[in-house]
Amino acid sequence: MASANPYRLFDVTLHRKTQLSPHMMRLTLTGPPVTEMATWAPDQRVKLFFPAADGTHSKLVREEGWYARFKSMLADRRPAMRTYTIRHLRAEQGEVDIDFVLHGETGPASRWALRAQPGDSMQILAPDKQFSAKETGGFEWKPPKTLTQLLIVADATALPAAMGILDELATLAKPPQTQAFFEVDSAQDMLAVPDWPGLAVQWLIRDQADAVVAGALMVEAVRHAILPVQPAAGQAVELAEVDIDKDILWEVAETASEGFYGWIAGESAAVMSLRRYLIKECGIPREALNLMGYWRDTKPGVQA
């Protein structure tokens, strides 16, 4: 029976934990409801609910008005909600993989990932495959059919989505020319990537550089990328400012764009710098770029 709502709450339990690198862990979650979960793109976003500040586990009831009741809960008893990416969905097996960036016990998500044991429960708000429409949204990877040149830029928080994009492209008969820049904490955090003749991946290692500002290595690397020559390059281009301390920097590309396409995600100030460089200095049309501030580095010690 078709669902009237694109998203639904899924009750899942932790099946296994896989250490991908010193700062990245894959949690495989399972449960009968997962057979009804869907994902529409390699950067499909979902909401994960972690124990509240008082340790109460998420037990949201899947019924009309659940979100209003969630928001009305006392702050210390309200489950902590964070946005993550589906890395792999094996619906027929009732399994979904979520990759976590680990940064100690500084936030509810990393803390849960480190402490959780197989059998521990949690809840996910994810696409319902019974939804009557074809897609539920919650993703920005919508490349044009005439994609010939791709730029992907990501820090560790966006790496699961970026890796999913590379995996999808690798299945194509003729993948596009692709430049990928990935900023991670250490050389041990470099993950295996697919390979094709037009793919160039550059890993930007923070502990091997003097950069102390999150995203600085991404910004510098893109300045050396091979970009298409645009008629507007060097000309004055109007670009509305975004106050990243008040608003989320989230601008999506238009699927009608052709040729060049950019998918850029990470710390908001770094994405803002790349936005200015690519659009104002290089003349890349705003419509050809996905620019997504996944997080803001303004509150040391406050993490996902």
C-alpha cells in the first residue's frame, strides 16, 4: 500500500561495527522495518536519534504529529537528532550502513558510535519505499545527463556521500572526467576509492600540513584544480552574501546545467570560500554548483 508520507521512523538495532580508519567507523543497523527503507541517491540524508542528555533512549512513536511531540519534549529528555548519509542500503537483508566520523565523546553521535554494542537500539528517520511519489528528496546529487567534467570536494563529514558518488560513477560505461579533493585528519584515514582513467583523487592530510583551520587544505587545493574556462572569469559577478553564523549555506545546482558540475560539502566557512573563488574568480555559473555547509567550526568541543 502506498504511503502518504515520504519519510518514516524506523526502529533498528546495531548489528556490527567496522573500523574503517582511525577516525571513521561504519555501523551496520538492522531490523525488519529496514526492508521498507529506500535511498534515492548516494548522498541520501537521514536523521538519526541518539540518547537524550539524561541517557533516555529514543522511543518516538511513529504516528501523525510525532515531530511536534518530539519538539515539545523537555530538553534533557529529548533524543539528540543528527543528520547522516546512508552509505549502503541492503533492504532485502534488512541492513543499512551509516559511516560515522569519530571525534571522541564530545557529542551524542560520536559518543554513541564509540560506546554502542551489538543489540543496542536506535531510531532513524529515512525514506519510505512505499511512498507514492518516485522520490522523497533529501539529496542533492542530481548531475545533468550531459555531465562531462566533475569536481567533488569534501571533508571527513561529507566523505561517506562523496565516496558513494564515486562508487556510483564507477558503474557507468563512460564515467566523467572527475577531480576529487578529500580533506582528512591523517594518512590512515584515506579510504579505498574506485578507479577509472578520468578519475584523479587528491587526499589532503591535516596532520601533515600547517593548516589549523578546518577546510583550509580543500580551499587551497581547489585553487590548483583544472577548471573549465568560463566567459565570466575575471568579470564582476554579483553574488549574494550568506551569514554562515546565522544561516545554513546550502545552495543546489540546476539539473539543466551541462558539461561541468560541482559537488562541494564540508565546513561552512571553507565552502563559502570555495563559493567565492569558483563563482567570482573563475566565473563558474552558480547553477552548476552544489555548495553545502555540513557544519560550522565555531564552537570547539561541540560536535555531532
